Amino acid sequence: MNTNIEKIYERIQNAKEKAGRNDKIFFVAVSKTRTVEEMKEAEKISWVDFFGENRVQEAESKKISYPDSKLKWRLIGHLQNNKARKAAEIFDFIDSVDSIELAARLNRIAGELNKKIPILIEVNTSGEESKSGVSPKNFSELLDFTVSQENLSLEGLMTVGPLTDDEKEIRKSFSSLRGLIENSRASTGLALPLLSMGMSDDFELAILEGSTMIRIGTLLFGPRDYTKKN
């Protein structure tokens, strides 16, 4: 765990001040590859709102080991269709819906589980082939389909910034998502409060562009050790 966690909070507040904002920005502690012990330490931080996991199988194992967690869990990694049922069973939110096929499957599964799943649509605003997410040109079709599904509750949008040091390109990616959510609010009449963008390397730029939820792993926990076993 980063021993200087108050610095993270200070940077968030400074970015909000620079953007002229005083609204709530939700904090997702990205716990991918982290131990349950590390997650318990993160949960003690008053301004950590959620755990974010990338893989269904890893999250399932942690849920078994950490059944008394008070935080809600978000799936922030790409979801394969064949893992949709398990994801629907163990996650409180699914933030990476990127296709009509996946949305339809989750809706059907949610009905069978007698629940309504809060989701985000993931959009690939950077255009990088290595990233998941629906393309902006196909976004409106997925949006219309998603809001028509009775067992899904669309809460907002998510994106991953481009892999570059060019601040202009990063902000362009984030502002693109902000434009999409503003248009979506107007066309659907939904509040869509969650604009999930910004990670350890670019969260301040994301806040400047209107992010209401940031996803922080390395900055909070320290460098990842992929040899650790949970």
C-alpha cells in the first residue's frame, strides 16, 4: 500500500479545484493481482468507494476469501460472453459492456437471476486496436439497444485513455466521451451520472474533462507483482 495516500486525495482535490468543480468523484481501487490483505487495507480508506477487478475468475476467488467486504465490486475489464453469467452473479456493477450481443446476454441472465444489473457502456475513444470498447460510430446503436433492456440499468460510460504522453491526445479521448454522455443524456432522458475515465497516469486530466469516477491501482497499491498469489 502506498504510504503517502493522502497525496492522492490532495491531487484529486487540486484537479477538482483547477476544473472549478465541487462534485463527488467516485474512487475505484483497482485490485487486479492484489492480495485480499491489500484490499482490506484499501477498504479502511474513507474515500475509496469501490473495488475494481479485471477478471471474473480472480474476483470470484477473492469474493470467497473476503465475504465480509463492505465495498461494492465493479467489473472493469473486458467481459467474454461465456463468462457473463458468473460476472452477473458476483459483481455489483459491470462497467465494460461493449456489444449488443453481450448486453442481450446479460439482460437475459439478469432476468433468470431475478435482478437488475447496473452497467456502463465502454467506448474505445482512442481508436487503439489493443483496447476494448465499442467504437464511437457504433455507439448509438448499442446505446439504444441497452436502454431498451428491462433487466439492465445504464448508469453511464467508461473509457481508457490512449497510451501516450501527449496530454492533448489524452484530453481529446476524454472530451470525446464527455460529448457522448452529454448527447446520451439528451437523447435518452436518463441521468447517466457516471463518467468513468482516468487511471493512475492520467486521472487529473480526466477530472479536468469531467470524469466522475476514476480507477486507481498502481498509485494506491504500488507497483504490481504479477507473481503474487491471492
